Amino acid sequence: MIEVVVTILILYLIYKLVFDFVVPVARTTSHFKSQVNEMRRMQEEQMRKQQQQAQNPTQQSKPSSTKNTTTTDGEYIDFEDIK
């Protein structure tokens, strides 16, 4: 009788370990890997775009010429801390 209770207790502890620790860790790991792969893919895509722009400078867009920015040299606005 005691052997059955001990066996059931051990099986329960193994069940709890697997479903409360191992499965969530495995899910988190796979989620983290997929996010890292997505970030790597986006970074490679950005690098590819930059290389294409470097190879084709005539097709580059000119965002700095279309901006309407005004700068005033010598003008300083004092910054005050708000408490």
C-alpha cells in the first residue's frame, strides 16, 4: 500500500515539474528564439537596403531637401527644472 502511495506521489511530482516548469521554459525559449530571428531578419533587410542605396546613389531619395526646418544660431532658451 505504501509503495502505491509513494509511486503516485512521485508521478504527481514529475507531472508538476514537467507541466509547471519544463513546458513554460520551452515555450519561453521558443518565443525568444523567434523574436531574435525576427530582429535578425529585419536587421539584414535594413543592411540590404543600405547596400542597395550605396550602389545606386542616383536613385536615393532626398528627405533632407524636402524638410522645412528653421534654425536660429545664437538663440538660447533657458531650461528650468519643474519641481
